Amino acid sequence: MRVWKLLGLAGILAGVATGAAVARDERVRRHYEPAEIRRRLHARHDEAVAREANGTTTVGEA
């Protein structure tokens, strides 16, 4: 019975460690500089204005 408890605890700890590693990777991946965010937002805005000027819409818009 004790072996099963240790295996269960090891499984839980492995799950926690995996979750922590995934969360850390996600934070690193999503780290953008303010200038990069600003550039991306301006590009998205310009694309939206161009689409509106052309009279086209994307999926989900009416």
C-alpha cells in the first residue's frame, strides 16, 4: 500500500513540475517589448482600415 502512495505522490509532483515548466515557457513566449506591441497594434489597425475601405469583412462580421 505504501508503494502506491509513493507512486501517486510522484505522479502529482510530476504534474505540478510540468505545469510550472509550461507556465514559465508561456510567460517567456508572450514577453513583448512595448514598442513591439505598439507596432503590432498599428499594423492590425492599418489592416482593418484597409479592409473597411475595400468593403470586405472577415468571418464573424456582418
